[in-house]
Amino acid sequence: MYFISYILLSVALMARTSMGQPPEAFMHGEGSSMGGGPPPGAFMNAHEPQAVDLSLVKEEFDRCNSEIIDVHLHDAFWFNSADPLLEEMKLSHVSRGLMLSVYGPIANPFSGDPNEVTESIVNGSNGRIFGLASLNTTIPDWENHGEQELERLATFLAKKPGFVGGKVAAPHTCLPLNSDIMRDVVRTISESPSPVVFLHIGTTPFCGPMGEQVFGRPACCGPEFVDPTYLEDLIQKFTDTTFILVHAGADFLPPNSEHFYHGENVDKSVMLAETYDNVYLEISAFLRQGPNGTDVYTEGTHILDKIADAGLASKTIYGSDVNHAPHAIGSYLATTLDKFIAAGFDEEERCMMFSGNAIKAFGLELGETEAPQPPMDSEEHGEEDNGNHVEEASGLDDVADYLSSSGAGMFMTNVASNIAMALAPFAFVLF
Ligand SMILES: [Zn+2]
């Protein structure tokens, strides 16, 4: 049953944007009617695309040595090669990015091996996209097959410079942070040429009925899956390994949830980043805004205040986690810049968070001979790179990266839109 839900949801996610419409068509006002798909408003929670002015982002980009790095990108249905993503990054003033491999509790039937999918995007990116390798910790017989999975992780971690760390999503995969498996994973990453552990910290909307529908069971949001202090032993043991606490412990469940932590996991994440040299915070997803510029997670802005109060600009890394749908990277970036300024971060601190800290933590320094190739020239689209690109925020909210996959939507047509309309309320943050 869950598989059927999963297929339908996949179809919905794939069909909610107009297939075949080039991203740039949306970005400059030509595609505001959702292209060949159903008109805006057809979806139950769709909203009119919202114009986002990126001129301040462009100024910031120039000030930060033309480097804004988004460390939280996913494979998604709207591209099956690096080029469309690179084009959107360029229009959004994002110089480089990291793509996460995701192994969920059930395999995505539309996609290949996640590490291999990531690798193909990395290899096609002219040095602009790096990968975070992962493994499947939800296999039934870890005792006998765990070694194979650790080997899978190690194999991709060895692919320097394309892969720069390992990614784990403990609540989605119900993997306790203090478990033997987690220790094996961290050890494998620590012994690799890329000793960086990128961990989802905090809850996920999949702890609840949504998880039931997609995974066949809810994800796990008890303390041992989401409380970063459960990692403290590993942080102390593997001092040469960098731990990046993704989402900084944010609550992605509502206050009436049994797993609402009142920001406690944020406080603990901040404490760990203050205490340990090898701990960083990552700030993706929780600054997301809905229609009319309202914050989806009301505590999101408060998290930035906590980081500012703790003086942790040098330990905080920018990421978006929004490219599940096209046209979302720039708007999240613009929102973040506004909120950085409101939280009192100065120009130097903002550049650290937008790129300097990521370069340091992931070892993304450019050698003189290995500068990335210039990104695709947007001239062919008749644009001037004047910094005044207006990106339209996607009519989609965050979409499940677990469900979306490279090329998955290419054979789907707008016929699927009818199903999509029925299922459109599914929109959420993942991994
Ligand atoms: Zn993500």
C-alpha cells in the first residue's frame, strides 16, 4: 500500500511543475502560468509565483569574492544532467554547491544508485558541484551486509576531489545517533580522504502520518535520533573529523507534536559548535518562506538569533535544501541574506557563512590550476548578467528529495497533472 502511495506521490511531485519548461522561462516572467501544466490555483496549495529581486544577493556575491556556496543541494526530477542546475545556480549567484546522496528506507524505483547519480552530476559540473556520499543503513541484516554498505560509502568517499564528505539522515532512517552502526559510519568517514560527517539534526515532518504514507512507517524523532548530544562521544573520539549539524537542530514538526523540542536541539547544537572545534552548524530549510513572505517555521529566524548571540558566524555554513523544485535556490538565498542582516551579522561574517566556512570545512580551496570552468554563458538566453535577475519563487513548497530523482520525470507527461492536483498538499522538507 505504501508503495502505491509512494508512486502516486512521486507522480504528483514530478508533475507539479511543467515538464519540459526550461528554468529560465520562469525566471523572467515568461512562464508565470506554470508553463504547460495546470494553471496556478489548480493545485490546492499552489500560490502565484512570487517575484524575488536578487540584486542585493548579487552585491553580496561580488563582495564575497564571487563565492556563495550552497552545501545542501539534492538530485531532483527537474534535471537529469548538471547543466540545468548550473544554470539556475548562476542566475541565483551561487558559485558552487554540494549534492547529497540519499538512501531512504525504500529505494526510489525511478532512480539509480544515489551515489552514482550524484557522481554523474558532479562529473558534469566543471568543478562547481561536489558530492556527499552515503550508504543504506536500513538494510534488514546489517550484521551480514553492513560491511558491503560501509564499503559503498568508502568507495565514494575516496573519489576526491569530487566527493567531499559523508551524509547521514538519522531520523529518516531510524538510526540512533549513539548506535554501533553510526559509530561504524563515522569511523569509515574519518578514515577517508574526506573526513566530514554531514548529519541531519532535529526532527522531520516524516515523523507522523506522512512517513507512514511514504515509507510505510513513520520516521523516528525520539531524542536518540534528533538530539545532537547523543553524538558527543563520537565528536570527542574523532577529533580530526568535522561534524556538520545540518538544520542546526531545528524543529520541523508543529508545537502540538509529541516530538516538538521547543528549540532544545538548536540550543544543544549551538552548545556543541561553541565547545568543539570540529563541530559546525548548517542552516538549510528552516528559513523557508511561504506565500506572501511568511515564515514556514516560525522559530527559524530565532535560530539565527541564537547563532548570532553565541558568536558562531565562523562555525555556520549556508545551505538551502530547496532545489527539490526549480526556481527556489535564489529566493531562499535572498531570504537568508535579509535575515542575516536582521540578525546583525556584518559583511565579513556573512561571507564566512556564505562561503568561507564551507571552503574551510570541506576543503574546497581552489588550486591555481583547478579553477572551475566559467559557468554556462547565459547570453544564449538573451540575458545580461546585470545582477537584476528576478527569480520567481517556486509555486512548490519543498518537495521530497527522496522521491525525486534524476531523470525520473522525463518520461512523465502532464497527463499526470490530474493525479498531481489531488495530491498537491504533499509538500515538505526532507533529509
Ligand atoms: Zn535535504
